[in-house]
Amino acid sequence: MICYPVDVKEIEVSAINDYWEMAPEKKTGYFYTVEEVNKKYQPMGARSISFLIKNTFLFVHNRFFFCEVCGCKSPVNNRMQLKGRILSVEGVICDDCRNRRLIEEFEASKKILADYKSSVFEARHYLDDLGFIETLAFLTISYGKKECEIVANSVDDLEITGLAGVDQDILMSLIKKKALVNISEVSEDVRKADHILHNQDFFPKSLNSRSGVMPRYNTLRPGVYLRPMNLGGGQVESIGSVVERKLKSIEVSSKEVMVVHDVIKGIQVDKLYRLIAYLAKDLRLPVRQSKVLATIVEHVATKYPPVNLFYTFRYIANGAIVEIHKGNYVPYIADKIFAKKLSSYIAFVEEKNLILDKALSIPIQFHISPFENVFSGFYLMHHLNWNKLSVSDVLAQWLDVVPLSEDAQRELFHDE
Ligand SMILES: [Zn+2]
């Protein structure tokens, strides 16, 4: 049975009939090709067959024309559709049933994902469990971020101080104390649900436009996420501002003062090594990592600001180059000269009670760690980083403003 378009002309009825004329002996299964139908009828005033079949339906009383789910009649428009029906493994499903299925699948996916998220992102009261350095690190991570937001693609990918061992320890502790959520793997059903919710092609266009059916979601992928904080009540504050407030009131123990000192020193020492590497590359000066170098770098980091040391390093490096050229040293000796000259220069300066008063700006592209930035912003009055401060300066300025526990006050100020 064929249903024709309402405005069909008589000649077009013949064209449509020819279009559907079957011929099992032919390769295509049809008597005429589409071109043949057009060639025959268009000169007689018929519109093209591809236009005509848009509003034409073919219905035959067999299983390929009934919806498997609701049993309603389900005609086809064109040869392609018919072929699809016959070859389809899932049987015939009418548009209504298909759409209903899609919506059911979509709603089920929403539930799977919501259940998963509410289990992994369960709000906790974790802030009180964090020590001082963890709270400060957590501020660098959480500031400006929203609950459940991804903060790193993996645990190896999150920079706090820039010191590998330190960052890993802090991060693992923040995960253990439930401030951060590490999703290393997403199970198959959750991944499938997530894909359905984010796949714009999941719904046919007609359904897609229905308002409210297809909200935008952030794809759930492996990574490190911020856990929602259980604040009790209205929860209107951002995590960052809660952490900031906590940081202002937290009392630092003497042990924590030592940890902060070590982190500050680690960051400054690392910065000095990078400055030396920068100069070595720039001036083509061989510099080897050695015990002498490590000792002098640690020593100067504590006492002098990086800008003054950068000037001194360049001065020493230039002297070392001249000496290497004059002295005709073998490579084994040449790459130790910088460290030796620096050590004796600093020893001379300190013996004579001189100061390193000349400074050289740190190149602008020099990376400053998030920890150094946040620490400066939070505790230091006039500095955005520690380039103009020695380790002792940074520590002294911090101790000036941070609330200390009783034991820390006793140890730092009364046992001198
Ligand atoms: Zn149906």
C-alpha cells in the first residue's frame, strides 16, 4: 500500500509507483533506477522523485512494518529505509518508541552519574584535619575554584611548591584527609552514562531542541578534584574564602615552623640552581653539580636575596670563563671552577663584613611556584615573590604576622 502526497499529480502517481516497482531478479531489487524514473517522468511535468517520496509512505502487511515495541504500523519513505528495516538486527522500532527509549536511557544515565558523584564527592568537614602547610597548599590549589572542579589531570600533574618530593607528600596527604578526590579510573557504566550525557548526537535533532532535556554537563574524566566542604547551613561561601579565613586563625606549631622554613629554603635553593643553569647556558660555562656547589648555594640562599645573588653569580661566572681560557684546564677541573670561585668570594665578603649590594633583575620568564605566589600575597607586605628576599628574610616577615602556638613562641623567642 502506498500513501501519496496530497498535492500529487496523476503523472507523479505513476512515477512513485515505478519507484517502488520491485524486481527481485535485478541486482538492486527494483525495476527502475531513480535516474530512470526521473528521465521518464520529469519531461512529462513530474517533480523529481527524491522530492516526491519525502511525503510518500509505503506500507506492507508484514513484520518489517510494525513496531516491535508498541505494535503500531510503521511505514517507510524510501528504498534506503526499507533496506535498513530488512537488514536491521534490532527489529523495527517506531520513532515514538525510539525517542522514549532514548529519554529513558538519558534519565538512567543522569541517575548513574548523580549517584556516582554524590558518592565520590561526598561533602566532608576536612579543613580542621589539615595542618598549616597543608592548609596553605590547599589555598594555592582551591583558590578561585568551585566544588567538584578538576584541579589537575593526575597526581603527578599538580604543582604547589615545584619541589617534587614535597608536592607529592602534600598532595597524598590532602587526598588521604579527604580534601581532594583522586579519580584515577572511571568504571565502565559511569563512563557510558557520562558519554550519553555529553554526546550531542545522542538525541535526534527533533528531540534535542526540547528544552531541559539536554543540559550542559562537565565531562567526568580521571583527575584530581576539589571535594565539597561541609560547612553546615547555607554553603554560600567559596572554598577559597573559607580556607583563607581558616589560615588567618590557625596557630602554627614549632614543628610546622621548621617545615615552612624547609619549604621556603627548598624553593629558594631551587631558584638559585635554575639561575646558575640559566647563566651556564647563556655564557657557555661548564658547571657541575657538586658538593662544593650544593654547600655554597644552601649557604647563600639563607643569607642573600636572589636578585643580589644573580648579579654575583654572573660576576663569578664571567671570572670563571676568563680563568678557564687562561688556565687551559681539563674538563674535569673546568666545571668545578664556578663553585670554587663563588665559595671563596662569599668567604671573602663575609670575612670583610661586606654586603652584596649590586642586584640584577631575575629574567621575567623565570617561573615562580604557586606556593611562593600565594605565600607572598598572604603574608608579605611589599613582595609578590621572594626574589628580593633571602630565606631568613621571608621567614622573619612571616613569623612577624602569623599566629604562633605557645610552644612555638617559647622555642622561638624565649630560648635564645
Ligand atoms: Zn512503537
